Amino acid sequence: MSNRNFSTREMNWVALYASLWLLIGCSEQKESESTAGTVNNIESDNYLVEILPSYQNELLPEGLRWETNESDPVFSSNEAKKGGKFNSWILSFPLTLRTVGPDSNGSFSTYTRANNLGLVGVHPNTLDYYPVLATHWAFDDDDRTVYYRLNKNATWSDGEPVTADDFMFAVDFMRSEHIVAPWYNNHYTNVIVNISKYDDYTISIEGATAKPPEEMLNEYGLSPIPRHFYRLDENWVQEYNWRLAPTTGAYRISIVEKGQYVEFQRNGNWWGDSNLYLRNRYNVDIIRFTVIRDMNVAWEYFLRGELDSFPLVMPSFWHEKANGEDFDNGYIQKIKFYTDRPRPSYGMWMNMDDPILGNLNVRLGIAHATNVEKMLSTLLRGDYERLKMQFEGYGDYSNPSIQPREFDLLQADNYFVAAGFKNRGPDGIRANEDGQRLAFRVVYGSQEHTPRLVLLREEAKKAGIELNLQLLDSSAQFKQILEKKHQIAWMGWSTGLVPRFWQYYHSDNAHIPQTNNITNTDDPELDSLIMRYRKSKEKDERVRLAHLLQRMTHDAGAYVPTYKVPYTREAYWRWLKMPKHFGTRTTDTIFNPLGEALFWFDENLKLETMAAKQEGISYPVVNITDTTWRVD
């Protein structure tokens, strides 16, 4: 595919990386004509628009244009089979099973949140919206209010119906100080300002500012919270740390062995199985995530058939380890699948509350002393590409003028001298007149990243910087970062619908724990522009402000972008089967059982394969490369 500008609707695709499964789904059910009255259908830009009679509910505004989407192509496979137990792994045990509140934003939350579906989703190929827990939606003339008709067949995993009361409760819940979640408190107070119930299956959500329709569906949508399950009080965080809440998704957590594994079980008679875009997905019956704290150990589990798939994005695994008899005999297969989506913001994040890192010249010097280019060309074998900035790949919203700072020792020297770090000690590390050394602690959460950071550390010494590497359990690493106890964090953020600046850069989120402003940016001018961006309805103005905000945050130099990966690479045992198209435009991981979850498990094929291994029977080698969604 060639480079191109993205239309407004195409920008919906950025909601899908790592978080697509939070929204995806579809309700095929519609109210019968005996309930809804006469309906006039109008085809409009791939959406079915319905003009409902005003007498359907006397409290609703007259003439609402109810929309739905059942015309986009289905992206699952009719060949999919249900059943089987999928074995996967995680590097560390989660600190909580809550989806909000302290310690709830770790990597495992990707899976727990996947079971709490939203009102609408985004089609992973066309980028159109389609129904999930809402069957239809309509926009008010004020450009701030969205009306939703809920799917009457949707139930919680404990059998209770999902109703308007659960959405009403969700707003009260997210505003409560008892959940200790500042971001949610703010969003559901200052972004979502009101929710109204018209009957058990009709609600409206009002936002603070006018927005285009495609942004309203994302910004002014939400997932329900089970009113019948939670009790909000000052003990909520502790009381619900490990309690298993009902879900609306295909699975529920069935077994928790602390420190060892978490197991999900598919919900029987799940309401989503009859829906157009959920059909033939989430196919395995049981999912087990076993804690394996070393990636190399996990690889040995995989080779023994105790794990069913394994990520091969890391060059050392793809080039060196993914070979041998099991691959040559066709028992284990490989796929490299290119995608077309925004890229997570991998890199180094500096805490500007640190006395030395608070100096702009120091930060810019560090950026020029970070030899990303050498890391990419040597350790990463040219497999990865240089990331230019935090918000890369957002179509019109990305600022094309921003380029990453290159490794330049002369530039680094100039900045460090300007910051007062003129002298070098016997070890070559710079110090200022007060004796403060140019030394920083870099916290990271994966042993496999150690060689990368060692290379950057050795290159940084040439500029007179000492980087002290601190490897932590991934959950502990993220906890330290959110508590703002780091100096430099080695990590990446996932993507959203459009660039979001408030959570990362507004001063409301600085200097306090459990917020995403991990650089502790505190700039009144930036705050003002962020709020203008949030309130703006016009795309041209929002794009202009987004470009300006990206320039300002780039100039602040608190983030050093490193790399992006335009594909997923995975190894898998041949009993895992995929659709003929393998994945979608926005696939994150093909064998994520709680993501798009298009694959299925063939138990008979597993028995056959294991018997073939014993008997020395081989199969054709399978090494797939799919470039359908490659962007040149």
C-alpha cells in the first residue's frame, strides 16, 4: 500500500492497537416492527439510518436519525471451531484484577478490560463504527449528545441482563473518590458531563464540548459497570482487589492461583455468539496465562508444546531461535504479518521533577547522546524502524515536520556545557561545579531489552553520561513509573483514536501518582492549548492545535522516541488455525485470545501432531509472509 492522507473516518483505526478488543463487537438484534413502529430505512455511507416515529418514547427528541452498521464485511471465518485450551504466558503476576484504581493499569489489564465491551466498536479493516452493546445510535443537534439503544439480549456473565442502570451506575462509579482513579474521575466529570435514562434500554450521553460524530462515538461512549455486583465505600480498593466481577465479554476469570497463573473460561450461551461481528470469534473454551518470568524459559515451554504460540518480534528469536527440527518438520509454523496502524510510543521518558532532568539542556543533551540508530542497525538487525515522535501514524493529526534528534556528540557536548556540566571525572562522566554527576537510573521491565540498554549506556558514556540500568518485574516497573519514582523510564504507551495530550501533559496530572503524566510536565501555556484542543469541534482547528502541541512537547525534550515495528511475527503449533486472510489491517497479535481472537484450536490436529512427532512423520514447512496491509 502507498502512503496516503487519511479521511476523518479512517482515523478511527488508531483506536484499535492493543485496545481494539476493548470495543469490538456487534449486536445483530433489532427491535421488531411491532415495538418500533414503521421504520423508513435509508442507506447512507455504509450505515443504515432509521427515522423512528417520535411516539416511540415521548421523552426522546423528535426525529432522531438512528444509525447502525450491518453492511461492513465480516472479518472472522465460518470455518472456525469452538473448543480447546489455549496456553499462553505473562512475565509477571498482576498486582490486582481490578480494571480501575491503584495498580490496575499494568499489561495484564489488556486482557481483563477486553471482557468489558463498550457501546460501539471500530471495524478493523474499514474503520467504520458498528454496534456492540448498543444496537443503534443517534446524534443530537447540539453535537454534544449521543443517544444509544441497547441490545436487549446482552447479559453479564452471571446471567443478569445489561440495562441502562448499569451505564448510569458506570458514571457514578467512575466519578467516585473511592475507586482512587484520578484520570477516570476527571474524564467522567469534565468530559462526560451527563447521562440520561429514557427506559431500560435507551440512554443518552452528553459531553462537555461539541465534536464531530465519529469522535463523539468514541469520546462519549462507555462500558457498563455491574450495579448489582459493586458496593462503593472507602474500602472498595482493598475489598475488590481480587474479586471476580461479572463481564459482558466472551470470557470470565475462573481460576486465580496467585503468583502462578490466571485462567479464563468461556461463558456458556454467550449473547455475542449470535451477533454479526462477534460470530466465529473467541473460539477457545479455556485460556490460561502462566507466569513465566524469563522469556527464554517461556521459549522452552513453547518448544515442549506447553505454550501454543510465541511472539517473534524480537530479532534474536526470529533469526536465531525459531528454527530446528520442529520447524523443519512442520510441527511449528511461522507468520510475519504486516499491519497498517499507529505506532505505540516506545522510548525513554524523563521525569522532569528530578533536579537534573528538570534542566532542558540536560534533556536535549541526553537525546543527542542516545544512539538509537546504532541499536537499530546492529542489535535489532534493521528489523525495526526509527520512531519519529510520540504520535506517529495518526493521519492528518501527526505533525510531519517533527524528526527525532540524532546521535551527535558535538551537539550533546554543547547542551551539557550550557547546563553547567563542563568537566569530566576520571571515569569520563560529567559533573557540575557542585559535584553532581550526570548519572541517571533507567528503569525497565524485560530482560530481553537489557542488550539494547547496555548498548545505549555504552554509547552515552562517550557523551559523559552514566546510565544505571534497573531491571524490575514488569508490574513493579510500571508501578514505580506511575508513582513518579523513576528518573528515566524505558517503556511505550499504546494508541488512541486521535492524539491525546491531557493525560500525558496537562499539569492536572503532574506530580501525583497514578496518572499518565510520567514526565511531570507542568506548563500553563501547554495546559491552555490542551484545553482548547479538547474543546474544539472543527477538525482543521484540532489538527492545527495537535501539530502545535506535538511541536511544544517535542521541544520540551522529555521523551526520546526509539523504534516502531510495522508487523507482528509469531510462531505457533500447527493445531492453531487462522482465517484465510490471517488477520486484519489493525491486528496487534494474531494469537491474542482476547483481542480480535480470529483463530481457533483444533484438538484433533494436536493429537495428530504429537503422534507424528513420536513416529517421526513430518509435514510441509509453513513460513508465511503477508504484505496485504504493508505501508511502503
